[in-house]
Amino acid sequence: MNIKYVIVALSFLAFSSCKTPLNIAKVSTEKNISLAADLPEAENLTQVISPYKQQLEGVMNTKISYTALDLNKQGDNSNLGNLLSDYTLQGADEWAKNNGIPSGVDAAVINIGGIRSTIGKGDILTKHIYEVMPFENEVVIVKMKGSDLKGLFDYYLKTQKNNPVSNLYIETGNGVILKELINGKEVEPTKIYYIATSDYLALGGDNMTFFSKGEVISTGIALRDLFLEKFKANPEIAAPTDIRLNFKTQKNKTDE
């Protein structure tokens, strides 16, 4: 089938759909056409696409790093979750120091639901990062007063959800917060803090409404691009093993 005729037919259908429906005088049953069996492949289109497809497959199958153990998203302190939150912090911190925030970024928060896959032991390919982070989220920095960060800690107390954090330590027990630390120190109510996260969360995604009390600063950095850059910069991944979320009471815990 000539592709030109297909385009013309589709254009006609689009145009006619905007018109008043025609009165149909006669309806007759015709043969159903199987797209798989009866329509020949447009060879010229295949020839045009083929080089780009091969190039894309080559890029996606390029080795960018290596891991000696499985990187997963299970548990309150998953190695993949903590690793990606650290990368978020590092990327945002570098951007901040180059763009008028000399103190840099204090902590990072990402959501476990945004991590859509895991990475098995062995070579890490470009496509694995696209599988882990298929969304077009941006890294943002939220400027917040220490007193407003109470909402962040209350969120983890209430949900006990394993959303990964970096430079944060949250300990709960018996329905109360036992410890809430940023970079190993207690939060100062009057101090200004800079928290790295995604634009999705900064706008209240995953019920993180506490970010609405802060000022959102756009970095223009795509989260997936940042992860690609960080994996490429680390030929062998050393996944973090430290405890950041310490939920001593596990009742009604929400775990992705």
C-alpha cells in the first residue's frame, strides 16, 4: 500500500470528523482486513527507520557501570533508593554552589514509587537507567525554614513510607518522632535549609504537601540525566548501607 494514500485517507477522516455526520443510506458487510496478514510492510519506511533503530539499540545497550550486588528498592533503607537519593543530593548541591547558593543543599528526598525497576548484579547498561527512571522529572531545590520542615518529619511518622532520603535521619517509635536530624544535627527552627527533590514531589505528589511552605528553585536538570551521569562517573557502584529511616513501630506501615 502506498503510504501517501494512507496519509490522505487519515487526513480526510480527521477533516470529516469535524463536520455534521452524513446520512448513511446503505450499510453492507465487507471483508475485515488483517493488519498483520493482508497489509504489506512499507519497505521504504522500514529502510528509513532501521539506521536510527540500530543506533538507539547501540546506545541503550552501552555499558556505563557495574554492580557486584543486586540493587533493589525493598525495605526502609533500600540500597538503590539510598543510592539515587545520594545522587540527587550531589547533583543538586553542585548546581546550587554554582548558582548563588554557596551553602549548598542540605538534604534530599525522592519517592520510592518513582523508581520503577531494579538493577541486577552485573553490568549496568544505559537502558537500565531508563527502566529505573522512565519519567521526565526535574531536580528542584526547595528553600525552607527549619520550623516548616516539621511537616516533612510528620509525614514520615504518619506514613512510615520508605521514600528514600539523603543526609536525613528519621527515627520513630510508639507513635512519636524520636530523632529528626539533617546532616547529623538537630533542625534549627530559624535556619534556612535547601532540600533537593523532584518537581513532582515539590508540587505535592505522593501527598508531600509540606513542600508547599517552601520556595521552589528550578535547576533545569532532568533526574534521569543526572542518574546517567552519576553511574557513568562510577565504574563500579558502592551502594550505601547506612540506616536513614528507622521506624521502630511498624504498624500500618506503607511500603512500596
